[in-house]
Amino acid sequence: MRTEHARILVECRARHYAITVAAEPPDWKPYEVREHFDGVEHGPRYLPGEWFGRLSDAERQRYMRAVYDLDAEGLLVAFKTEGGRLQRIKLTPAGETKAAELTASTEAPVDAP
């Protein structure tokens, strides 16, 4: 698994968790209510510049290819707008498991036996 694949899985897992534990917005903020429930149901918005910092065009393209690779492998589901633009990604159960493994491996202490 390439670095881009791993970073997408870990970041998607973290952002989806943040959405699911966030308090529901008040009903008088309809845009925020819709955004919240779309995030819970379909995962976080895929915004590579926000997720990974400033990226060159080549790096952004590598991340886009990685998203489609992960979708083809069944680790995540890519949701597109009616115009065909990638909007949200959500981990599948297999992707959730893989992201948890990756997160645990990066959190392990270096001096662990």
C-alpha cells in the first residue's frame, strides 16, 4: 500500500469519527443540518488541500488516483455529484479495519518490544 492510500484511509477515518461525535446543529441552520447528516451518511467531503496541506498538481492527482484505487479495492466508497465530481468518501467495513490497523501501527511506541 502506497503512502497516499494509507494517508487517505487514516484521514477519512479521523474525519468521519469527528462528524459522528459532533453535536447535531440546530434546526434553524438548515445548511449545517444537511451537511452534518450527509457527512454521517456518506462520509466527509474529500478536500485534499484541507486534508493534506498544500499539494502540487501532480500530488493532488496521485491522491485522486489513490481514492479510485481504494474504491476499486473495496476499502472505501466514492460519492460523486451529478456532474461526476468526487464529493465525499466513506470507508467500507474493510477500509475501517485497515485504517484502524494503520492508526494503531503509527501510534505504537518506537521502543515497544
